[in-house]
Amino acid sequence: MNEILKYFPELSPEQIEQFGALSALYADWNAQINVISRKDMDEFYTRHVLHSLGIAKVMKFAPGSKILDIGTGGGFPGIPLAILFPQVQFVLVDSIGKKIKVVNEVAAALQLENVTGIHERAENVKGKFDFIVSRAVTAMENFLPWCNGKFDSAQRNPFPNGILYLKGGDLTEELKPVKQAIDIFNLADIFEDEFFETKKVVYVKMS
């Protein structure tokens, strides 16, 4: 939790309480439904919560924005972002039902009224969104078709509507086939922990 407060010192008492509750909630659910590796649970706030919040260091979502989290798993990056941006609507989708059960139960426990969890394949999700976020579910070339037709024409945020994708390693070859404009933000420039040495936020302009 100290790491979260270090990089996000403006949190309200309610947000501090919600972030503080995450570890016990996920430990409890992880004992029933394995959504996070045990090794990662030991570094839960760094590897899951702070990593998810890397997107917030690139983009501060405007109130009223709608965000789709594709392949959310147990709720990352969507749940931490929803805590940080209570005036933004988040739809978290995953094709594995038991993971969405965890998402909805965690959201209910934290009283996150801005989170909707959907058990569905990404390409079947209806609606228009300002941004699509995700955490390394597949190569970008495979990910882009899932996003087709899902972006709102209205612009509310500092960047044009698009994708904010958490990914690690050398992305040179992976991003070669992508025709859209891309910016890459190195999380090592933002967070000090060695976990972030090769971690990035990839922004793909989609509108």
C-alpha cells in the first residue's frame, strides 16, 4: 500500500480504504479460484495494482469517459483504475466466467458502482468507448480486430480515443504490422521498482 501512496498521494480516505482492502479480497478469492499466481500474490501491490495504475500515469481519464478492459482476468487493470477514477465507467470483459465472478464480487465488496463485469468474448461486446485497456493478453496484431467498431466519435480526453496496452519486453517486431500511430511510455521512467524495467504502456491512436 505504501507504494500506491508514494505515487498517488492525492487519494481520498475512501480510495485508500478500497486499495487497502484489495490484498485480502484477492487472497480470499485466490484460495477458491486461482486468478493470480502465488508468487505474484507476494508482490500483489507492485505487480498487479501499481502495474495497472501505470495507465493512469499516461492518461488521466476525464469524468464521464467509458473504458473497456479486454481480457481483464481477475480485474486488472480495470479494478485499480476504477478505484482511482470513480467518475469514469468501466466495463471489464473476459471469456472465462469464473474470473468475471471474481471481478463482480470484488467490485461489490468495494462498492464500486462504476464497474460492470461481463462474461463474453471481446469481439461480441456492444457499446462505444473512449479507451480500451488491457494487460498483455495477446500480440497487438491479434488484439486490434477485437477493438474494431468500439470507439466513440466524441473526444473527452487529452489523447484521441484509442488503446492503452500494458506490455513488457522488446516490442519492435510485434508492433511492425500495426499501421496506426503509436506512442510507447516506459514505466521504468515513472516507477522505481525493478519489476518495471521492461514494462511499458503502448498507446495506439484509433480515432
